[in-house]
Amino acid sequence: MVQSKAPDVAAYLAEFPQDRREALTRLRDLCLQELPGFTEVMAYGMPVYERDGTGEVAFAGQKQYISFYLLRSDVRAAFADRLASHDMGKGCLRFRKEPDYELVRDLLRATASGDGAVIC
């Protein structure tokens, strides 16, 4: 997908076919549940979850996969063993099939419990 110009997350999700929309909606629901006190915004053409104005988590639907951006380097380090078997860039976890929702939930909980000071 080309970078979205959607004004909000609901409009962003509506741009996707039903099967992709369901997976992305589930990621959004997890973010909303597990990131209390964070603000949901659209930035860089995707949903981003900010604490005190700093993005710590984001996700995006790409052409070949779903990206989950884990911007906290301390959380990535703490989960290095669990992330090792996944397709992972510097801060981007790529799911070519169904996202690993249990892993995402654990990453979100770790992000929420930290102080937000360690961003890549």
C-alpha cells in the first residue's frame, strides 16, 4: 500500500480488503486495550500510539505483509529470544500471514509498563 492519507484510523482501516482489515483491526484493538494513557494518531501514513507526544508503537498494512513497529529498543532487547524466529528489521516486525497476537500483546504490555524513555 502506498502511504495512506487517511485522516483517522477508522478511515485507514476502511482502505483495506476485508481479510486484511480484520487483522489490522485486531491489532488496533490490542493497542487500545494494552496501551492505557497512550494517544492514537495517524502519522507517517499509519496508526501510531504516542505517550507524551512520542510514538512508541505503530502498525501498517503493506502489500506483502503487516508491519508492527516496536519503537522501544529496551522492549526489543527484552524480547530478543522471542523475536529471533520472526522476520524483524531494526524496529519493524513483519507478519506475512496472521500476526502473532499473543506476542504482540506481550510487547504492548511491556511497552505500557515502561517509562517510555528508550526510543530507537
